[in-house]
Amino acid sequence: MPTVEDLVERLFAGNRRALSRLLTLIENDTPEGRRALKQIYPRSGAAHTVGLTGSAGAGKSTLSGALARELRRRDRTLGIVAIDPTSPFSQGALLGDRIRMQDLTSDPSVFLRSMATRGNLGGLAPSTSGVVTALDAFGMDVVLVETVGAGQDEVEVAAMADTTVVVLTPGAGDDVQAMKAGIMEIADILVVNKSDLPNADLFYRQMSAIYESYSAARNGWQTPILKTSGAEQEGIEALVDALDQHRAHIESTQQREAHRIEQARHQVLALARQRLIDQLVADHTTDGRLDEIVARVARREMDPHSGADELIA
Ligand SMILES: Nc1nc2c(ncn2[C@@H]2O[C@H](COP(=O)(O)OP(=O)(O)OP(=O)(O)O)[C@@H](O)[C@H]2O)c(=O)[nH]1
Ligand SMILES: [Mg+2]
């Protein structure tokens, strides 16, 4: 068994197997994983991290593949992290992704990793940022994080990424409602995907019209609305150009510093929250208090707030 230190050294030397093993340790939040991150973190931060979010089936994985091909054409290296919702379909989806990504999986400058969400509540696992850090430290120019937008995840991915791309598709219920639901606040780039579909142009015009009435430049950045087809590899060059422009924008306006502070705050709090709750659950599972409180709440002898009070007290 190589030590964590060996693995970290090999990671910096560009060894993919070491990267893969470290990712497992980090994803599972093992003591070795934490030790590795301690050594890796200071040497990360150079990658452009891109969050790709949108509803289930919006074509995010296909678009990731298309983006990867265009980025490779421009000689960039990249990591792709796909967050799979814990659902009975995820196995099939994963298989589909693998088939679509076959040409990429054999490319040594591309690294694909899928991660489970944390439990059936969904949401990004707190270890996601560690996985991104490792890919970043490995030397990837770009790290793409694909996640199904289910409310909270979108906000989390936006907190983690330098650039957030929101993917909409015609006929998926991605309409005015979605616009109002706060998506606009997190989108640095808005994409109308599956533009090869017959109703795509109309949808694009509707979206552009709605969007114009909502949008104002945020910190000097006007979110562009782009048309793409991941399947047909169309509009992908413009999307990569927009990614580059957004990155240049945040670098030039020193927003990156402000954003990094926010990212750091988010990560520290997410991990602290997780640890506190894990500790609480562990302590009171052992002494039986959790079950006892839960049973009383279930019998209506106590309300859930009082149950939480007792658990914490
Ligand atoms: N017409 C058309 N279909 C597409 C396009 N991109 C993806 N699809 C199809 O849409 C379906 C979902 O594609 P995925 O790339 O797996 O979408 P996803 O957003 O990653 O899906 P989840 O990860 O399950 O949320 C598949 O049947 C694809 O073949 C596109 O550009 N045009
Ligand atoms: Mg997918």
C-alpha cells in the first residue's frame, strides 16, 4: 500500500492512477483523504472551475462531452465531475454517459469521475469541492462539474465554480417559472441546448425576450444567452469563447478574490455543518437518545423543534 504522501507525490507527477485513488479517499472523506487534501490544497487554484447545471435530461452530459472535445481541440486538459442523483436510473444514465464519452475516456488529458449525491436528500456532497481541488492540483486547465439542478444544488455549484452555466431545453418546462426561480441570479452563461429540435428557435426567442426584461449586468458582466446542440456539436465554440470571456472578466475585475472568499466561506461552513451533524448523530445513536426522541416525536408527545432542542442540549 502506498502512503498518502506517495500518492500525492505521484499526483503532482501526473500519475492518473494516483489521482484516481486519491479521489476515492477524498470522496469517502477518509482520514487519509483529509491528509491528502491538506497537502494538495496549497497547490491548487489554477484551474478554471465550471459548473454545468440544468434539469434532468437537459443534455448536460452530452454537452460536457461536446465541450470536452472543443477544449481538447484548443489543447486544454480537463476533468469532468458528474454528480449522479441517487436514483434507480443513475446506473443506466451512467452507462449512457460512458458510451457517449468513449473517445474521451481513452484521452490521457481528460479525466472523468462520477460521484453520488449525499443520500436521498440529494445535494452536492461536501466532499465535491475536495474532488475538484484534486483535479485542479493534478494540473487540469478546466474542471467541469455537472449537476442536476434541483434547487439547492444549483446554488451550491454556483458557490463552488468560477463560472456557472445554466442549461435550458425547449419543452422541458424550463420556462418563465424557472427564470423566476432564481436561476438568473446564478447563471453566468445561459444556454438553450438541443437547438437542433424543431421548436428550439421559438423557445430561444421567448427565452431571450423574457431574459432581457429580467437581466441587468451583474458586476459588469452581462450574462450571454447562447444556443447549443451537444448532440450535433453546434454552438460549442461560442460557448467555450464565452467561458474564456467570463474567466477573463472575473480575473480582470478582481472579482476572483471576492469569489474565492465566498467559496472558502461556503466550503468551511458546509464541512463544519456536516461534521457537527455527523458527530451529533453518532453520539446519540450510541446512547440511544436519538431513537428515543424520534419515537416521542412520532407519538406526538413532543414536537420536532423540541426534539431538535433536546438532541442538541
Ligand atoms: N435533440 C437533442 N437531444 C439531445 C441533445 N443532447 C442530449 N440529447 C438527448 O437528451 C437525453 C439526455 O441527455 P444527457 O446528456 O444524458 O442529459 P443530462 O442532462 O446529462 O441528463 P441527466 O444527467 O440524467 O440529468 C438523451 O436521450 C440524449 O440523447 C441535443 O443536443 N439534441
Ligand atoms: Mg448527465
